[in-house]
Amino acid sequence: DSADIGVTGMAVMGSNLARNLARHGYKVAIHNRSVAKTEAVIAEHGSEGAFFPSESIADFVASLKAPRVAIIMVKAGGPTDAVIEELAEHMEPGDIIVDGGNALYTDTRRREAALKERGLNFVGMGVSGGEEGALNGPSIMPGGSPEAWERLSPILRDIAAKADEDGEPCTTYVGADGAGHFVKMVHNGIEYADMQVISEAYDMMSKALGMSAAEIGDRFAQWNEGDLESFLIDVTATVLKHVDARTGKPFVDIILDRAAQKGTGAWTVQTALDLGVPVTGIAEATFARFVSGDIAQREAAQKTLQAHTADEQITDPEQFIDDLQKALYASKLVAYAQGFEEIAKGAEVYGWDIDLGAMARIWRAGCIIRAKFLDRITEAYERDANLTLLLADPYFAEAINDCVPAWRRVVAFAAANGFPVPVFASSLSYYDAIRAERLPAALVQAQRDYFGAHTYQRVDAEGSYHVEWTRDRSETRTDGGEG
Ligand code: NDP
């Protein structure tokens, strides 16, 4: 008797994914570099289903039914390469190696190309939802060959989260080679922005209105009933209402204000820079974590940099809280829209045929950014699969228009009174830039032409031009055309 599928890497994610598979009736081969973790899974959860434990990769592969499917759930980077190599040595053409870790999509592209040469299928599979998701249903973003998806699809559909609205599994074929890990990366980047905008609203309620953590938690719980309904808002409400057992203080108040990161936000931003996509919300959210973490710089600034604030009092707290909700929603719309622009650009550059609406659909359950409003994104791409700008979709445009006055009040108040709101403010600037009839980019082009002869185009004529700045300042056409 042999196993239907295997999982190697029995830390939290791998063991939970293996249990999820077993609970759905699959015979699951399991393996871990150190045997103790495999034994622990059998000891604690062996009764949940049919597990086939192995101590070596050779035995692990031998226990799989052909064509074999082995999922890797180990530390990303070098460890993943090492495990792939070992698996590949024992596998046969047509077998499928799946990397469920948080790999950088360029690594996935490289691995896929190398394994294809050896006749093996390689699937880079983004898995979101943390350990809870892995066990009870994550959102799964697989990229690789369509044939590999064909084989994996029934299994992944079984173990994926199911959307509340229609019971649809939160997985679909994303695209070739690194597409799945690319989409997972952007998902994480959006997650950074979403967490930051929530935190900015919290910060203003706390500092500008003097509300307690519990009071703010109640507001988030209320907001979770409306357009903002999402896992992250729900988590926020719960965390803010939690009291520290040791001190009796609000839990959030006893936590050091330094945000850590494991790098997927930075990857999203680095990739966006390479692709030329302005993901300002994700970038500011990532930078905000860096700012919070540099204690020496913060101390130096606290000693020397003055506030010069207006010290305004908020006269209508209810109105202000309402404004914050709108500022949060508008900034969130911008951050998500920018993330989708990055996916669209990645798809274009790497030749992936990504169904953008489907990406929003498979994030509706299981993953960290699951939210009611993702349906709106799906609907927008259903209305127009080749949307030039997600924010210009009628729903998004109306939703954001409705928020703009409140959004401006919040950002203006924050600026006048010294509250940092990097994502609220930069998202509003992005909004104003993208809708501006004319941008100061004209001046930038003039400067570039002055010092670097980089040329410019005219509003009133075809072609590229250059001014002889240091000579007679005459204009010449540089693209060979007439004029
Ligand atoms: P870790 O990232 O902490 O990795 C630990 C696992 O990797 C152990 O099984 C360990 O084996 C194995 N490992 C490390 N180095 C090697 C090596 N050189 N050769 C073989 N095996 C090795 O585990 P997680 O469960 O947290 O995450 C697994 C993957 O899933 C990661 O890529 C992570 O980024 C990704 N992920 C994690 C999420 C989370 O919420 N934690 C969410 C989504 C994705 P040993 O026991 O022998 O040390």
C-alpha cells in the first residue's frame, strides 16, 4: 500500500498541512530531517488519519504512489534547495515536487527550469493562513505546469479553505513557474499595508482622542460589521480588548513598539521597484516597520527634533472616528489596488496568464487578508478583465470618492498635530497624483534634459527634443524626425 501524497518538513506548517490532508482521507507520507518531529506527529495526531512516516527521503519517496507528489514545507532558501535536490535524486520523470514554503518567485522560476530539464514537475505553491490555516484550510496559490495543476487540483480543492459566500475552495491555478509564489508575495505585501492602516487609525484614536485600548477595540468590532469586515479588523478588535495577565494593563500597551518582519513585504517592494509599479502603500508600511525598529535613531530624534504642532482639540470625536474609518478604507483600497497592479505587471513581464479576479476570489477565506471587500475586486475584473486602473472601476471610484473629504481631514489633522500616518498620507498623495491633470514631472524632465541631455517630449508636437542649455539654448529634435 502506498501514500497518495507526501509532506516533508514537519514544523508547524508542514505537520498541519499533513494533518489537513489526512483528515480529508488522503494517505499521507510524512518526513522530517530530524526524526523526532515526525514521531511527534504520529504520537499526537496519528489517529487522525493514515500517515506513512519515513526516516529518510529515499524511503519517503518510495512510499509514494506514482506519479508521485511530494510537498516541501521547510525553511525557505538554502534548505529548500537541499531538500529539492535530495527528492529529485529519488524521483522519476512525471513526478511532482511542490514547494509550499515562502520562496522568492525568482528562486521558484530557477528551480522550475532546472527540474523541468530532469523531467520533473515543480510547483511553487503559496500557502497563506498561518498554522491555523494549514490545518483547517488555507488559501493556496499554486504555480507550475497546467498538467501538474490537473493532478493536484482535486487534492488542493479538498484541503483549501472554502469561501462562506458560495463554498468555493480558495485555490486555483495561478500561472506558470513562479506565478503562485509571486501572488503569495504580493498577498503578504498587501497584508503589511492592511495592518499598517489599521494601526494608523488605532494610533489616532489613542493619541488624538485619548481612547483606551478597549474602547478602540469596540470601534474595530463595530467596523467589522461594515465594508471593513475582515480577519485583520477582527483580530485587531480581539487584541485591543485583551488584558495582560501579569499587569492587568491593556495587552497592547505592554508590547514593545518595534515591528519585526520576515522579508516578504520587502520582496514585494523590491519587485515593484524592478517592475516600475508604484506600490506606495506597501512600501510605506514596510518602511514604517523599519522606522519603528531603529531604536537608536528614534532616541536621537526624540531628543532633538521638535513637534511645532498646532495642538488642535477634536471638537466632534464621533465625526473624527467616522473620518478615520473612511481614511482607513480609502487607504486600504489604494494599497490593494496597487498590489493588484503589481500582479498585473508581473503577469505581463513574465508571461503569466493570471486571472486577477480569481486571485481576489481565492483570498476570501483561509488567508490573512481575507475580507468581504475582496468580492468587489473580483466583480471589478469581471466587469473588465483588462482594467487599466483598479481604482477607476466604477465601484472603487465611487467608494473612494465617498471617503475623500474625510480622508483629507484626517491627513491634514495628522500633519498639523504631529501624528505619523505614512500610509494614510502617501495613499492620499498617490490618489491626488494619479488623478492630476498635470504633474510636476514636466519639470523633472526639464531638469533631466539640462544636466544629462536626457531629452523631453512636447505637449504640442511629436518627437523627442533637447535644448543646448550651455550654448545658445536652441532646441533640436533628437529622434530624427522633422521639426
Ligand atoms: P520553519 O520555516 O521554521 O522551518 C522548519 C523546518 O525546516 C523544519 O522541519 C526543519 O527540519 C526544516 N529544515 C530546516 N533546514 C533544513 C535543511 N537544511 N534540510 C532539511 N530540512 C530543513 O517552519 P514553518 O513550519 O514555520 O514554515 C515552513 C515553510 O512555510 C517556510 O518556508 C515558511 O516561510 C512557510 N510559511 C510559514 C507560515 C507560518 O505562519 N509559519 C505561513 C506561510 C508559509 P528540522 O526539524 O530537522 O530542523
